[in-house]
Amino acid sequence: MLNFRVSGEGKTIVFLHGFLESLTMWDYLPLEQLGSRNIFIDLPGHGKSPLTDKSDHANLEFMADEVIAVLAHLEVTEFSLVGHSMGAYVGLLIKQKLESCNFLVLLNSNFWCDNEQKKIDRLRVVKIVLKAKNIFINEAIPNLFWKPELHKDEIKKLKDEALKMSSEAIAYATLAMRERKDFSKEINQTPSGYVLIHGVYDKLGSISDLESRINSRKQLHIITNAGHMSHIENSDEIMEILSKLF
């Protein structure tokens, strides 16, 4: 079973971290203020969770099913979900599979599949990671921040944690993201079930791209002075939005 942590009491919120992260990413937010039962989970191959998939093809379905197994173990009957980056990709599948998921918050993420260039880039990442994991991590993590020079301590902590991952686990997650499904139809057919929170300076996805793909502008919350790591770069605005949602 995946590694998880539970804190608080009340309505259940499940938190899923992003690529190269772990459940410790949520420590930057004072989530106890939400007055909820918070479940934090390490996705396969990340943090303290092993990668146990023995199939020939990396896929996010496996990650989603492993999270669902944790929820079943904890006897969760109704919940909402907050996913950062890759965690939201997994969350999209979970929401599709479980009617008990009220709504999904996509934090610095998106809901469509990779274009052909992005798929090529993913394969390039896999090759680099399998040969020189350290080089990839040292280059990739600072690029997640709008102004990395302001977050040297956080970047070092993220690097140290990512370096503990195996090259195989990083490659698996990369390939799984490469093959993810398009959820544009679901996002626009049931806008009340999805909330988008995005840093205005996120280098991995633009605000204009998100705006062009959603029918309801009310779904999107823009975080100022933040890149892909908005939970670190502007935690106050993140908490303000989450407090209103929950």
C-alpha cells in the first residue's frame, strides 16, 4: 500500500503531490485551518511509496488505482481532491472512477493530453534521467519557480528529496504522463466539479492556454507572483482560495 498520512477531522480532502515531489509538499500550507480531515498520499515511486507496477507500460491508471486502494483502506465514502501538477492528472482519473469524489482542484496543472512535441520532450527526459538523474533534477526543479533566487532553501530541499527517487521511478512517471488522457469534455460538461488554480508565471503552462480551453471563466483562479510552485511562492493566496472552496 502507498505511504499516507492523515490529520484533522471533518469533511475529507485528499491531497496528491506532483512529479518529483512527495506528501511533504503540503507542509508549506497551513491546511489545518480548513477544519477538515486531510489525507496526504505519496504516489508510486515518490516519497516513501514503492513503485510496484510490473506491467510493460507506465500509466497513470495504476497510480489512480493505488490511491483508490488507500481510500478504501481508510473507509472514505465521500471526499474532494486537490492535486498538484501530476497529482491532478491522477486526480482526474480518480474523479472519473469514483462518484464519491465531489470535486477536483487542479493546482498548477492541466486537463488535456500532451501534444506531439511534448511527447518527444518526455522521451528525451527519460533518456537523460536513466543516464544522469542528478543533472536532470538540478536543472528541472529551479525552473519550476518564477524567481528561483528567492527560494534557495526550498529548492535545495526539493532537490534532496527528488534525488532519493530511483531513475526508474522518475522515468515511469514521465512515460505515464506522456500517455495521459484528455479530460476537456469532462471539465466543460460539469464545470462545478473542477476548479483550476494556476500561477501567472507558470512556465509549464500558460494562463491563456487554460482560458482558451474552458467554457466557464469562474473555474479559474490566478495566483499572482507565482510560477509552478504557487503553494510555496504565494501560499497566502492559495489558502484564501482553498478556505472559500472548503
